[in-house]
Amino acid sequence: LVYRKNNNFTVVYIPNREILKNSDDDYLYFTPKELYTFANIIKSTVLNIIPPFTHLKSYFDKIIEILKKLDLPIFWETPSGMIVSFNTRFMKSKKIKNKMFKNNIPISLLIPTDQIDYKNIKVGLMPNFIHSLDASNIHLLIKNIKQLNLDNINLYTIHDCFASDYKNIAIIELLVKYSFAQQYFDED
């Protein structure tokens, strides 16, 4: 929740009651500076817990620099065989007006240009890459379900969350783990 007054704003966070100890207030208030400091604490904690992340990010950044020099989009193939193309483009605004009506207000449309937005790709590559690996896991899971002729299983997924009915959740759990193992540890 963002509260704006004049040009200043405050970020308001509504936490679970269990998090707030000895407080009569239901909210936490952050100035932009405090929120930025908090985000940096989270970032440094994650980077300390997962040191290879920094090396992977650097590796991806170098690939993007090479592709920028070649004026090419970035793409990759997931372990399930899905090809992902990530080629964010700069957009150009164009105002259009309907000529059928006299006093109508023009609307703006964003039209993609031929120029690739490498800065935007650099920012969005890591989350999109991780999201594609989650999708790959679901692809492998469904492939394994079909190979085992388990067509009567109800399966629900949202990104990396899996659900089924109580009779089949144990087999789903095993198959999700197996799909992850296929994705990350297969020799092929």
C-alpha cells in the first residue's frame, strides 16, 4: 500500500498479527529510504546464502553484453525442450483518434520498435529464467504422469506450487521430486 501526500510518499505494510510484538498499531510504515535499506538487507542476505547467484548474474550480464553488440535477442532451451525468447523492445507511443465521432478523445497505443531494450532484459532475465525452469518442471511432471498412465490424477499447479486430491497427493509429491531430479541432475 502506498500513501501519497504532495510529492512525498510512505509505503505501508500490513503484516500478520503474529509478526507485530507489543504493538498497538496494525501497520508498519516505511519511507522510501527505509524501504530501500530494507531491500538491500534482503538482497545481501540472499547473496550471502546463495553465493553462486552473483557469479550466475555476472555470467548472464556478459552474455547480454555480447548479444547487445550483435543486436540479437536472448533465448534458451529449458530441460523439457521449451524454447524461450526474451526480446523486450522499446515502445513508441502513437496517438490515434476515431474519425467516426466528432468530439472523441484520442487514445495512445504503444507500438513495439525494432530496437531491443537490453537494460530491461538485464533486469528481467533472472526472474524469467527461473520462471522458465519452474515451467519446465511442470512439463516434465505432466510427461511423467502420462508415461505412467496416471490420467485419472487431478493436478493443479500455480508456478511451483502443486496440489491434488488427498488420494493422489503422495504420488504427485514423488513425481514432482522426480521431475526436479530429472531437470537438475540428469546427465543428458
